[in-house]
Amino acid sequence: MEINIENSKEFFETIANVILEYYIEEYKYFTSPEYFPKISTIEELKEVLLLYEVIIIYIMEDWRDFIGIALECKWEREHGLGIRI
């Protein structure tokens, strides 16, 4: 099955930029450089993230609110990082 997302490059760039902004804002609270390296670019961010799940739940009212992306991340190994689209 092939799924075509119109403007997929921009879609994924937007998600990466949102995560990067979040990381930079939260970095000031991190205490261990081993788990929380200083990151300032998308390329550096890619080194500490791994996509492991896309979640799609269809609810009749407004299914767009129920698409999620789950990522493993170096700074939150137990819970990971989730994005709801």
C-alpha cells in the first residue's frame, strides 16, 4: 500500500522544526550532556530521534485529531516523544 501525502517534504520539515523548537526551549532544564546533547539543527536532532510508530485512530467526528507519531528519543528513553497531528 502506498500513501501519498501532498507536500510531504514540507509536512516533515514542519514536524522537525516543531520538535527542534521544543528541544531548544526545554534544553535549559536538562542536566546531563550524555542524554541531552546541545542541539541546534535538524541534522543534529535526527541523531537522537527514531520513529517507531504512527498511530491512526478513526473517530467519526474529526479523525484528523487522532493521528499521532511516536518517537524514541535519547533524552526521554522511558516515555519517548509523541506528536499529535
